[in-house]
Amino acid sequence: MRYKLLLLDIDGTLRPGSCEQIPKENAAAVRAVQKAGVKIAIATGRGRTGVGKGLLRDLKPDYWVCAGGAQLVDAKGNDLALHRLTAEEMYALVDFFEDYELPLRFTFHDANYAYIDFAEFDRREKAKNLYNNIVDGEDQDRHLIDMPHSAFAAVPPEHVADFMAKYGHLNLNWMQVGAKNADGYCFYDIVRGGMDKGVGLTDLCARLDLPLEETVAAGDSANDLSMLRTAGLGVCMDNGTEDAKAAADRVIGDVREDGLAALIEELWFGGPKAEPSGRDLGSAWAQIESAGGQ
């Protein structure tokens, strides 16, 4: 089957660890398959303006599935679909996180606003070489202009149950991002009930009149589960979480081993099957690019 859309998570899939940019090998592979006519979509918990400058090098995706599926954007930055939090949902999150004194930020159209504990988000961003357009929103008035697409929070996982006990009727979708850190906190993308990256992929395919069977999605974490299950071919990185591996059709190489580049080489350029191997594909992609991406 000739796959026509490649949907890519960023952290842990395109970008390993705390690298400031995605590796050159991944950028070259994505450019090559895009030149071959495959549409590229970035699937991220970030809002569109929250993808740090230079993070994707010179890649120019055709589409963006942002804010955990709540914001669908085209290559020119135009919003194609929005699913904003309601005032009731947003106020519930603010009240809860203020009660527990936990960091909370919201993804708005123009930036990420940290309503609670901007200093913690700023510290974390700098430590991980992330520059996600986070501003201090602790005056808590940005929502008077428009409502956020999603929220991002740091919280001990046991408190998620506390939130659900009090506000479960809101049916918010908490999608864990990565593993618990050394301080016992997990990070979550929080969107309206029924929203996730899989819904974003389905919405995009409907707009493109493209069967889901002709799509590939690559991810590594719990917030990627739905898109891995929804795509025609869902692949998880070898560095991914166990639930993401279980949701995927295949497991490919580690993000630090050019696993994504190997998958692209296999599916679109006749290369060997992409498996965890530690291969260095840098020279191979230099040759493909010099040949015009064919």
C-alpha cells in the first residue's frame, strides 16, 4: 500500500532527549518523503505557536494536529478546526490546581499562558532546551479574550483521581505525557472529553478525503495511543512506553538510533525493514536528498 500521510509526534519520536532540535537525519528523511508527495502532519500536545523556533529545523509540515487534537492547523497557520475548553472546564482546573498549589498552563491561540507557577514551567523549559512560547499568565485574565484549546499540568498521578472525584462530570481527557519524574510528578495534556490525537487525525483525513488506511502515525507515549490505533499503520519507537507499544502495529528503532528515518527508508524508498538496530542512516539520507528525494 502506498501511504499518503505521515503523522509524527515530536518528543521521543522526532526529537530525542533534551536536544534543542530534531536530528539532521530525521529532518532529511522527512524532507525526502515530503518531496516524494507524501503529506506530513505534526501531532503534538503543544499549540501551534508553542512549537519553539528552530525545533523542527527547516521542516515545513503540511498540517498540524495540535493541543492534543483540539487544534487543527494548515501549513499557512490557519485554524481548520478548534475544540476549545469551556469556561466551566477551565475554572474547574484553575480552582483545583490552586487548591493543591500545582503548576498549570493553558494553550491559547497566541501563546502558552502559565496561570499557576510560571517560574516552574520556565525552569523546566530551560532545563530541557525547550522554548514553547510560555508567558506569565498568573494575572489569569487571558481567557477574557478567547478560551484555551487545552491545558498542560504537572501533578502527582494520585491527584488525578481527586480531580475526577470532584469534577468527573466534566469528562475532561487527561493524557499522560512521558513517565513520572524523580519528584513523583506526571505531566498531562488536558482536553475536552472525546478529543485526542486520533480524533485530530480522523478530522484531518475527512478534510483531505483520505482513507485512514493510507496513513502512518509514529509516536512513543500515552498521549499518542489514539492516533496509533486510528492510523492505517501505527508505529511506536523502541524508547516508547509499554502502553504505546501495545497500541501500535509495529515497534521500530529508538529515536536515538534514527528509528524514524529507517521507517521512512523502508516504506517509501525500498529499504530494509525498520527494526531496532542502532544503524546510522546519516550518509544514506544525504544520498537520497542529493538525488532529489526519490
